[in-house]
Amino acid sequence: MDSLRFVIQPTGVAKVVLNRPDKKNAFNGEMIARLREIAEVINKDQEIRVVNLIGEGSFFCAGADLEWMRKQTTNSLEEKSREAMELACMLKAWYNIGVPVLTGVQGGAFGGGLGLVVLSDEVIGARDTWFSFSEVRLGLIPATISPYVHRVLGNKTGGKLLLSGRIFSVEEAQSVGLVDEIVPLDTMESALIQKTASYLEGSPEAIKSTKRLLREYGEPITDEKIKKTVQALIKVWEGEEAKEGINSFFLKKKPSWSSNAGDI
């Protein structure tokens, strides 16, 4: 089964569907590579005017697949570097998409999955959806998504969510600007269609030019900044806390640093 479905509709809407529902649409190496490839295709196709990003099943995206992440803790340094850079380049490719990206989120968006939400231009969240920058609770760090989170949420708001790793509601996500509209789950698809239609009313080139201008404001996402996030992620993958945190997840136990260590 393909980890992603990608369809370009006659209206110029590109529909991208995260398609690992049995794994809560978590990233693995294949999905990361496909996401980057699709972002690059979108940027080259002049007929695409809007992107719709959704997740198959009951959960939008649980972030990085922990089986894939556990493999990184034992990979060679060369392999770690390659995988971390691929993840960082995928996120940068989505950041560079030149047309509006509208995302529908249901169930939850954790870790890198929430990173994709941050990279979106408009987000519809279903009621009873939950969010978390969960990395620190697993002995990991939100390295590659952190420049985009900081650009959107700033040091104070972003810092509280990144440093605590706590789970927060769709209502709180809306209050800090991560979600634009909350709708019942059974109306999310129609709401996404309606939102998308409004972007099809504008001039395609004017919208692209406006998005380019918006990218010029605020802190730039430089190659040097991305390189630093990759180096930080590799260092954590080589540490003992990442191994313990990931193994604790699979053993259904809290890691030793948790204030409430024991069975979950």
C-alpha cells in the first residue's frame, strides 16, 4: 500500500492523503521521501492552485513512526545523517510550496505531524482532536520542525508547547493560531471544500506572488538553520535518553525521568 495518495483534480486542487491509517499515518522513510517528492511536483506543476492535505482514518498524523525512530538510534552516523537531512528537506519542501496549503485534521496531530499543521496556510480541526509536540516526552527533540514552529508561534507560546510536550485540545490550538476553524468531524470534508473554493476565486499568479512575499517577512529559514537542526537531531539519536524513551513506549512504561514513572 502506498504511504500517500496524490491526486490532481481538474479544478487545480491537489489532494494529498497520508495513507498509513494502521500506524496513525506516522512518518517512515518511505512516507518522508514521498512527501518531499510530492511537494516538489506541486511546485513544478503550473496547473495546481491549491493543496488539500488530509490523513486517512481516525488520526491525522502521529509524527515519526517510532519503529523508524528506534532504527535511527542504532544506525551508523552516516545513515543517521542521511535520514535526518531527508526529514529536514521534506519539511523545507512543504514550507516552499508556492500555493495555499489547506489541511484538515482529525483525531490528533503529534510531533512531526503537528509540524505539517504548522506549515499549512489554513487549518480546519475536527472537534475532539488533540495536539502535542510530544518529542521531549520520548527523549527526543522537535529539531527539524522547530524553525517553523518558532516562526508561527514565537519563543514564548511555542516554547511552552515544545518544552512541555503536553497534549492540548483543538480549542487551545485555535486560541494560539494553529487551527483556524473547528467543525464537527462529519462536516470537515465539506468545510475543506468550501474553504478551498475561496482560494480558487483569486488570480493564481497573484496568490503565488503574495505567498512569496509573506515568506520574505519574519525569520528566514536558511540552509544553515536547517543544518543545525539536523545536527541537533543526530546528537539526540545517539544519546541514551532517546533509546530509553522509545523503548519505554514499546514496553508501555514511563521512562525513568517521568515524575510518574511506572506502567502507563
